[in-house]
Amino acid sequence: MATISFIKAQALSNDFVIIEGNPLGLEKIQHIAHRRLGIGCDQVIFFQRSQDKTVMDVQFFNADGTEAEACGNGSRALVTFLALPKITLRTKTRHLNCIYSNGMAVINMGHALISDVEALILSNQVGAWNGVDVGNPHLIAFVEDIERIDIVAMGPLLENHPTFPKRVNVSVAQLQAERILLKTWERGSGYTGACGTAACATTGLAYAKGLISDSMLVSQQGGDLLVTPTEQGIWMAGPATIVFKGEVF
Ligand SMILES: N[C@@H](CCC[C@H](N)C(=O)O)C(=O)O
């Protein structure tokens, strides 16, 4: 029986199965991501190397088998696995410049494109919602006290709201002096301990609104990311580890 080689990686507890090669079919991806029947992960990542090995074509799939245009933590996990000083990740929506130095992946995720969704009537309204695109779509609200928000109850309602035919990642954030506290319900994967693109989208939103002017630590249940908004794009720096490798049927 044919087997598929894979790498298991995690970044701030957001976990990934990384496979070199073309994407597998929907059922195979769902099986690999299943935490009882397969390996278990939040996203399955497929990549192919260019001839000179400085450019990688990357595709991300959520645990439910749907394709995502971007994945911040997964991108850092892949850069950490490849351990090359400078590469470009060619994703579905953006080309990402990546640096790997001293065991840390630093990636320019591009710009945050903000849209106005305040006029929408959303269930479980917690304040003003903003649409933010950083290659993939996010819905974000700043709140006074993040502890009071049940993202697991609210997330699926907003993820599947008819306003978002392609569904959406849902986050609530609390702004502190040099830190943003963040909780995210991921489209297609549910609650995860951290989401890299949500961290970048939230920091980009705060920057665009003039709420911050410099780097922020974005703290999620799985740990901290350093996110730096610049005119040239949003830089994300943070850890990722390779956990094990194996073969799956
Ligand atoms: N874990 C991610 C985001 C993965 C994709 C997302 N669920 C989507 O559907 O857009 C991250 O670290 O950014």
C-alpha cells in the first residue's frame, strides 16, 4: 500500500501536517486532519520547491478539508522546517518574503485590507466588527474585557453568517499598552490556541485605526507573536517546532 511522508509541526499550539507534493483530495485531507482516525491537525499544508529552492508554492487546507488562502502559523512552521535563510512562499493570494535566522521564522504577511461591516446586523454583537483581509478573511472586534467573550459559542454563528458566503475567521481582541490579547475561532478548524493571520489582521487593523504605532506582542492561549505593522507590510515573528515525522497510509 502506498504511503505518504509527512512532518508534524506546531506553532503556538496551532498544529500542522506538512506534506511535500501536490494536494491530496478532500477525503484524504479530512482523514489526515482527524484527531482520532488520522494524524490530527488544524491545517494540512502541501508545498512544492522551485528548481533553485528559494521559492515554494504552498497550499493550506483546514481540518474540514476546505482550502484557506493563507495561514500565518503554518507558514512559520514550514519556514522552520525548511530552515533556509531567505525564501519566498507563493500562496494562493500573496507572495510572502520569509527570513529564517537564529531558529526563528520572520515573515512579511503583506498589508491588511480593511472593509466596513459595521452596518451589518450580527448575532451576539459585541461592538463594532471590522472585516480585514490579510490574504484570508477575518472578522474582528475590539472589546473591553476579552475574558467575558465566549468565542466558542459566538465563532460558528459568525463564521457561517450569510454575509460571508466564503465563511470567515472570527476574532475578539483586547488592546493593552504594548500587547493585544486575542481569541480566534478559525474558519474550517474551530477554536485554535493561536492564529497567525488573525494576529496580523488585528494588529493591522489597530494600526490603520491609529490605535497603535509600533510593534505589538499578540498574546493568544498558545503563546505570543511579535507583530510589526509597517508601510511595506506586516511582519510576524514567532516560534514553531517540528514535532515528528512519519508516513501515513
Ligand atoms: N491557522 C491559521 C489560519 C488558517 C486558515 C484559516 N482557518 C482560514 O480558513 O482562513 C493561521 O495561523 O493564520
